[in-house]
Amino acid sequence: MSSSSPRKGLLISAGAVLGAVALGLASWQATAPADNGTSRPGATAAAAASPPTDPFAELKALARRESGDKLAVGRADAPVVLIEYSDFKCGYCGKFARDTEPVLVKKYVEDGTLRIEWRNFPIFGADSEAAAKAAWAAGQQDRFPQFHAAAYAQGAKEKGFGEARLVELARQAGVPDLERFKRDMAGEPAAEALRADQEEGYRIGVSSTPSFLVNGRPIAGAQPLDAFTTAIATAAKASQAAK
């Protein structure tokens, strides 16, 4: 597999219900029999009065919103949740982490609009999986964002993700107990957490990185900043209107 091109289309149009299907979720709306309004008296009026079904509801529900989530930043009750499926060996993931994510944190996380939840989704082999477990281990000491930044720094992935290198990245990230870090990244809880993230991604059809959901609406690839700001603003407005 290869990382997604940053030029892939933004999947937040009205046709993105098909994007949700493409991400692996079966849509009962797509297969439901057509109702021409004659099946029962008043059906047309009832349908007109009913609010439209949110085609992204199942994807939106993937937001964990756990207050103690070590792989998340932002308020658990933020109106918008961005879920990121990424791999530390993915070049475009690194581009997003360096160029776009810090702007989103400053602009939207700090004012309470946005929560970012990371999902480790390694697709480039053993080194990718090792880095994912190391990131989880750093998170157990509340240093996941710092490890994330260090591992995605320009030129970091070219140095590989062997154990000694991962410990060095943890040191750079300010992980206080490096012996615990080594135990944690080699332990079964790290492997279980990684499997949970991978199973979620595969279940909805993620096949390349980075992939994103913004309140359930898919975005493929390291799109330009304005693609994310537009998606976040739209989701925030919809969340406010739904109250």
C-alpha cells in the first residue's frame, strides 16, 4: 500500500453517503425499497415532516469522546471530532502533522471547537507497528502529542523505528520513565490497543493513510488546510443547529 495523494478529492459533498459506503459501512438507505407515498395514507406528508437521516451517523459514532483517552486532545464534549488514521512511516501523514495539524490545534482545539482523536493504523510493516506501540506507550505517560510531533519531524522516519530509535524519540518527547516506556511498548496492552484501532479502520474500509473523519464525514489524504477548516466549520455549524 502507499500513502494517499494530497490531491485526492475531498469527500464532504452531498454524494459522500457513497463515501461512507466506500469506507465500508453498509447503508440501509441505499438498499431500502423506494416509497412512492402510496403504501399508506399520509405517507408523503409524514416523510416530508420527518428530518432527513444523517448518512454519516454510524461513522460519527466512532468518536470515543473518552475523557481519559491518552491519544486525543481537546474537550470530550467538543462539537466537532476529527478522527485521524495514520502511520508514522507515511510521508503524507508527516506532512499533515507538521503543516496542518498544529494550525487546527491552535485555531479550533484551544477554543473548544475541535477534539482530535488519533488512531494508530500502521500499513508499512513491522517498523510502523513498533512506532505505533511506542506512541501508545508514550501516551501512558501523557506524552503522546509530543512523541507524535517528534516521530513526524522532518527526516525522522528516514532514521527508522528500531527500539533504540524509539527510546530516543521518547526522550525527545519528554517521556519521564524510559524503562516503563520500554516495558509498555512491548506489552500486551499496547498490542491490544493497536489491534482495536486497526480493526476499527479495516471495518470501515480505511486502506491508505492519512484518512480522516470530521464528525463522520470522510476526508482522504493530506488535503490543504482550507479543506479541513471548511469541514470543521461546516460540522460546527451543523452541531449548533442540531441543539
